Amino acid sequence: MFEHGGIRFGITPTCWTNDDFPLVGDRIPFEQVVSEMALAGFEGCSVGHNYPTDVGELRAALELRGLQVSEPWASAYFTVAAMADRSVEEFRHQTRFIKDLGGTDIGLAELGHAVHQQPIALKANKPVFDDGQWTAMIEGLHTLGKIAAGEGMRLCYHPHMGTGVQDRAEIDRLMTDTDPELVHLLLDTGHTYWSGADPLAVVQDHVERIAHVHLKDIRREVMVECDARGSSFHEAVMAGVFAVPGDGDIDFVPILQALSDAGFEGWLVVEAEQDPARHRPLTQAKRAREYLRAVTGR
């Protein structure tokens, strides 16, 4: 699998800390996070809220541990009033930041009307964009995609639970309505599965658009219980709905094989928002890397 090479394994800080809920893992210092990422055998990482904001300081800390930045995160708000310019400004900032660190991919989601950071039932309150909001988002994404392409970078859209682009129909519409040269797909297996879609089918149907992958597992029993209870995103995360690959119920072998067969090249990034007090981050990171090594031979 992936005999052609061209893939790199990364991990996000969400096993240790959480950008949506900064109090989760807030006592774990940045240096511990990146040291344990390297110790677990990863080549790269995304950028978390407790990372240094000075490019030189961050570059030195990562190079010391043999790590590269896989992607930063940018949020867009094109579906709400008076936020288009600010969304573009934030994206330009993140583009400059990641370019200075040698990265090429920027993960992004439209968070206008999103509910995943609110203490309310996640699925029941998911936003549904009307045609006007959808058009505004697509036009905004094309603007950002041109900015990224102009810098030799890629905008990678991340369908996300609790947002207006979450389920399979919305992913399909996003792929249909956007220019494939400007808007790429960031496949997140966990969010896709939780939304009710089949991650493997998304790969099979949209593999030519996939530029970046988050490998996130789901504990199905927890997911079902949280959905039945009407849990918020935070409640579900703290209950353990997400897991690292190999510790949940998603079968990653056919997903990874389909990506390999299509010649996918780029970052395969482990992600699992978890409570570090319940799931020891280094143990989880090592488990994920060992699982991926066993499955891919890499």
C-alpha cells in the first residue's frame, strides 16, 4: 500500500489540547505536545492554539524534533453579514504563516451559523444554508482558493459536524459547485462517518478532489448514545466519540487502499479530539502510528 511513496504521516494536537474548547488539556505545554508527537513517530503536525505565534520560534521547536507543519486552520464566515472581508483577511494571515513554515495546505470550514462550539444538541441544530448563503460561501471559497493558488498553496475544505457542510449531499454539492483547481477536499473520516455518510464511498466518488486526509476513528456505541441523548459536540467529545485509527469502529483498510490505488500523495493526519485525562495522549499517538504502520507498511 502506498508503494508509490509521496505520503507523510502527521497528527493534530487534539489528543492533547483542543482549539474549540481551550480548557481541555490546557495544562499540557506546547513542548510536551510536539515532543510526544515526534516520539510516537510522526513527521508533521497541524498548528494548535497553544503553539508559538512567532514563526522563527515555532520553526526552531519543530525542526529540533524533526517535525513539519501539515496544515494550519482557517475559519470562514461568508454566510453571515459583514464577515466576508474579515474571512479573507484571516485567510491571508494564515497563508503567510504557513508559507513561512514551508507548508502547502490550509484546512478550512465555513463556520457561519455553526453550532459545534455551542452547548446545544449537535445534530438537531445543524445549520442548513439557503441558496443565497450557499452562493455567498462558494464565491468566498473561490476568492480564498485564488489567494492560496497564487501562493502555490491549496485550500482544503473540511466538512465538519455542526456546520452547513456536513453530510454527503452537502459534500457532493460543494464538489459540484466549486472549481476543482481552487477548492480541494479535506477528507475527515470521523466527521464523515458521524454525519451518516460512508467515508469509503466519499473517497471512491471524489478521490480526485481529495488533497488532505484526517484519519479519525469513531466509537460507534458512544456516537449512537450521544445522538440519542441529543448531546452537544463538546459532550460527545468528552464522552469519547472520537478515537485514533484502530481504536474505534471504522475500517480504515479499504479507505487507505482506495487512496493508494488512486495515487494519493500528501498528508495522512491522525486526529482524535479526546479528553487527555481519560485517554493518555502519548499512548493514543503511539497506538495510531503502530496501527498505520501495520496497515500500510510505512
